[in-house]
Amino acid sequence: MPDMESVAAARKKVAGAYKDWLKETYETQLSEMGSKKTREQMPSIEPSGAWSEPGKTLAWIVEFAFDHERGKWSAGVTASSYPNRLGGSFNAKSPLQGVLSRILPVMRLSESPRRAVPHRYWEWALALVFPGRPVFRSTGSSGAVIDFNPADGALTSPIDGVVHSQPYVSAALFKLVPGDDVWAEADLTLTYDQATEALQNFINVNPADPATAGALGQV
């Protein structure tokens, strides 16, 4: 039966494969955003679906809502200060070329008042690989957070009030829980496979051509 430990092990396996590939091929590294924190060590998630401490974004929270008219589940951003923030912070001292972000789900139970609850262990991993070093390095910054717009696939880093576009050449979403695992809250029932389908429909990616990205001076 899946639990927090099995999910962490699955995420570690995905991260390990990316780390080995980047190190062996490019001598660069992967940033595992929020990977060192267990659910208990993370800030709590409020009924709105947002982090209780907005400044400590360690993962991307995605809200799942059931459309009773269509009879389908959909995924969307939460009502938070930073709805598109993937979490974490880069460090310019390490040769980064990719990130692995944790996606945590909340289920919307009511609209008024708006109320959502998190799942105890469900997660997904979103991997993004850059064509070279991250953009904040060229700005002289020692680090930066990262935002992802699921509507158009844009990846950005806001640095000192300026939003910098961050190209990426590869994107992948990884399941970390068996598809038939069930989440039941009130009168709602959602399987991990249903949630994954809704998440895939919600996320759009727009990888850059490696040659073009290199020409932009990001390599």
C-alpha cells in the first residue's frame, strides 16, 4: 500500500536517474526542490489550498475539482499569493541544469466558503531540463525561485522585480503512486489515475529548440 515513504522512494528514483544523466553527459546537477522535507516538516496547507507560509514554497500545489455537470475532474491553480510557483530556490554556486519539482494535490470540497483539503501522501514529480545554466546566473544573482505557467508552458524566474524567461528543452511528469489508489472525501471519490489525467490536461509545456536556446546565450 502506498504511503509517504514509498512516494519519497519513487521520487528519489526519478531524481537519481536525472542526476546521473546530467552528471555523466554534461557534468551538471539537478535541483530537487523541497526534497529534503517530509510532509510533517512542510508548512501546513490552508483551507484555501495555499501554503500557510507563502514565503516557504517547497512544492507546487494543484487543486482538483469535480464538475458535476460534466461528470469530470479538472485540475487548476489554487487561490494563493504565488499560484504558479514550483517552489524552492536555486543556488548559483552549483552547476545546475535542471529541476525536479514536487506537485502536491488538494481537493476542493466547497465553493462558498472555499474549502480544500490536501492528500496525505499523493504526489507527482515534474522534471524540467534547461539548455544550459539557469538564467539567474547571467544576471549576477546568487539564486532565484521559479514559476511555471501551465496555460502556455512558460517558465520564468522573478529577480529583483524583473521577470526573466527561462528556456527548457525537456519536460516530463512522473507518477509516484499506483493508478488505482483512491482518495475519498465527503461524497467525492478520485483515483490517482483520474487525477493524473486531469493534471496532464491542465499542464501545457513549450520546450525550446536546443539550438535556439543556445543562441540566446543560456548555454
